[in-house]
Amino acid sequence: MEYSKEVEGKRVHDPFNKCMTTTTVSKCIWVPYPVIIGAGPSGLATAACLKQGGIPSLILERANCIASLWQLKTYDRLRLHLPKQFCELPFMPFPDSFPTYPTKKQFMSYLESYKDHFGLEPVFNKTVVRAEFDRRCGFWRVKTLGLKQDETEYVSRFLVVATGENADEVVPKIDGMDDFGGPILHSSSYKSGRLFRGKNVLVVGCGNSGMEVSLDLCNCDAHPSLAVRGSVHVLPHEMFGISTFGLSVWLLKWFPVRLVDRFLLFVCRFMLGDTEKVGLHRPKIGPLELKSRYGKTPVLDVGTLAKIRSGNIKVYPGIKRITYHAAEFVDGTNGNFDAIILATGYQSNVPQWLKDKDLFSEKDGMPREPFPNGWKGECGLYAVGFTKRGLLGASFDAKKIAQDIALLWKFY
């Protein structure tokens, strides 16, 4: 690596002779530019923005590919839920030939092209196990493990956390799970409903993933049921021929959030009917206000609601307990199932390895300050992709981070 300094079990001096420490890792590398943890869209966007400003970076990725969540942990039928113009990364739009809602394969093709266009070369199979600011010398020390458990420590002035809010699966503990007798898998392991043809499958969770997995199972001749513990806003994917998201963005330029929410719910009632009648209870707070305040994304319906109304997808309330090939729900009803799919989402894993209590909350691994102020911490620490606003928020963060580092770079 350019300008890197490697040692093995020796005393390591930083380039400015500010400190000296004994390393116990097998390799220690000085990186004279920002270290970015995570090679997903957020990390790639930040590296590209930095490069546009003439600043190189080092991207560390625990998987063996870019955008591992998209490549390895998503189902086959997945498409972008939002129009492509709201999902493009900085300085490079989607190809004109792509549809409004690109497929998973098309999105990955776009990310690969993005990586190649900006000449980004992530270092794969590097799992960060600890990152800590060394106040004695003023640098971040990032310890990683490789495939063979080989340890490497990277030392840098700048650290960009781009692991995102969807780093690790959330697997709830439900009474009786060990007694089920059939497969229980997280939606990150689900690829297609073809494997469940003719089976009774319980999908736990009614977010976009849970609703789409249920639809995919139904289309593959499985018999899905949906366990809905809380309330959820279901919106049409499009209104008046344009995306609901795009319409919302336009309306918010002219009207307050609560007024836009009222309009959306009025149109929803006209287009989708009363979702309460099929067991999908709406929150008291409107969809946009709920998203802004708590980060809870509304469901954009792509056909699941029609399958629920027709009886092809059953809706149950929350689960009370699981028994052998069955489940009991909180309202006293029961159902028999061959498999359970947990569409229970993901969470940040930052508190597991980042030793910082200022920028990130130890409770949920998210920035303490809400968007748009959660991208910058102290001592050269940054966060990208934690806005709960998808790729649009990640691009905003990436640009701000690159601008901030560029200002400091002049004096560095």
C-alpha cells in the first residue's frame, strides 16, 4: 500500500514521531488518508466524493464483495422501492436504459460500474473488531481480522464509519422457538418462494421485506401467513401515475408534513380501502411524520394487499408462543406451519467494535444527533449511511464528509 509502514511484533513510531507503542498484532499499517469501514453504497459514495476532491481512501470490508447486504442477503425478486433518481450515488446517474425501479441485478451492476468508474479498490475479508482513537498520538487505530484470523491494525487520522444501519440481522427471541421442529430462517437467507411450494409458511414482520416475501411465497404456490405485531402504514407504490415517494418529496416543498400526511392517507383510503379491516392497523401518527421522528418506513404496496384481501395471504396478530409446527397468537388463535421466516429487519453493529461514546449511541448504534447533523463526530470521526433516509441520505452524508475532510486536508 502506498506510504504504508508495516511491522511485525515491533515498536511502531507514527510518521510524525508523536507517539510510540508496542503492537501485539501481526501487522500494523499507517494509512495517510481516510479509512472507510464498509464497502456498501455509503462507503463507495464517500470514497468517490473524496476522490473527486483529490483525496484517496482505504475501504475495509468484512465480506468478499461490495454491497454484501444486497448481493448476499436479499431475495431474488427485490427491486428498488424508490425511483432510480432518488437512489443514485454522487456524480454518476443510473443508465437511461434502466427501468424506473431497477432490479437487484441491475442495481448491483450499477454499483460495480460505480466502483470501476472511480477506481475504488476495497480490501475485502477484513472484519473490524476494534476501532479506537489514541489520544496520545492523535490517530485512530483500527484492528481487523482476516480469513485466517490474521490481525492487522490500520492507523489513520480520519475514520469513516459506513457499516450502515442494516449491518446485522435482528432475530427476536420467541417463546418455544426451539420446539418448532421445522426451519426458522431470517429473511436475509430467503431467496425465493420456490423452495416452499405447497408449504404453510409464517412470515414474521410486516415491513417492506415481510410484505414482499409473503407476496413472493404466494406467487410461488406456497401458503403464506403474516404475523403483524404492531401498526403499519401501507401506501400505494404509485399515486396518479408517479411514485408515492416522489410525490411526497414534491409536496413537502410547499406544505407542512402533517398536511401532506393527511393528503396521502386520504388518497390511500380511496385507492387501498380501509386496511384495518384486513388486520393492518395504521399508527396514529402520519407516515411521513412517523418516518421523520422514529425512522419507521411505510410499506409501499406492490400487490401484497390484494392477496391479503383475496384470502391468499392470512394475517395474524403478534405471536404469543411457538409450538411443534404451529404458533399461538396473542388473540388466542392458532395456526399450523411448516416453516417460519423472520422478516424482522436489521440493526447497526457499531457499538460492538467502535470505542466512541460521543457520535454513536451505545443503545442502538445510531448517531445521537438526528439527520442532517449526525454525520460528524470528534477527532476525525464520521458516519455515513445512518440517516434512515436510504441512499438519498447516504449521498448527502458522503458529500458533507468529503467537503469537511477536504478543508482539514489542506492543513494536514
